Amino acid sequence: MLDIGCGEGRHSFAAARLGFQVTAIDCEPLALRRARQYARIKHIRGIQFRQADVFALPFADSCFDVLVDYGCLHHQKKSDWSAYKASMLRVLKPQGYYVLCVFSSRFRLFRGTRRRWHIAYGAYRRCFTKTDIVGLFGQELEVLAITEEKGEGGGFWHALMQRRSEAPSKEPLG
């Protein structure tokens, strides 16, 4: 499993406890230092932490069964979505799963505004609609479920998608 934008490792830890072999990446060295420290303190094994750029993933093609993004895509500008998608699809195996969590318009920083993006505390943030998610990934991935987390502390879309099988070769037989 690849945890994209792992931060301090929360999702990586959960996956490792479930028996996944986890590679956790983030572009922020401080987040990775904290994740490694927490992993030691909590005696969690089976995670490889690496500093990496989501737009240039340092992995072989089709090498992950599962990709998890809880908080990376919603920090990417819309003009970078296609590069993000191309990078993650390159490393996701056919029939592999993609788990995505992004801000919805109910997220506290977007409530009461029509603006879909802003910069807060030095970070770019964008909220998504269900249509955005399906439009961005629906051709290559089958959308299995999309739910919106509501209520206190809500404001997120949670999506489970599965990569479609590779298209059959169009080369003539014989």
C-alpha cells in the first residue's frame, strides 16, 4: 500500500496493523520525522517512510495494490490534477484500489463561501464536489462508493475506487 501525503502516519499505522506492507510518502521532512518517531514509540513495523514528490513517484509501474490519499489531492492546484492522476495511476496495479479523502464545501474553511479554493496558513486548499471526483477519476477508475462526512468536524468526501482492467490489445492476432 502507498500512503500518499502520509503526514504523521495515522493511516499508515492503521494499515500496518491490518497486515499491509506500507510505503508512506510525504514531501515534508518534519512530518516524516514525526511519523518515524511515532512508529518507534508505538512499536509499529512494516512501514517504509520516504520523502517523495507525488508528481514524480520513485516507484516502478503498477507496483501497488492500494493507494491511500487522505489529504494530498486537495492541496494540489486544479491545473496539476492531470499530472497527479497520471503519477498515481502509473504506480497503481490494474484492479488496484484507490482510497481518497478530500475537502467538501462543508469543510469549515469553505462554509459560507462560494469560492472553491483559498490559501490558509500558507497552504493551498481546494474543496471538491462529487462530480469533480467522478469527472477526474471515472474514466480510469470505477467509483465504488463516495460518501460525504457531515456534522461537527466533517466536511470531507471519502471515495473508494478500483482501477479498471487494462484495455485489451488492439493488435491483430496471428
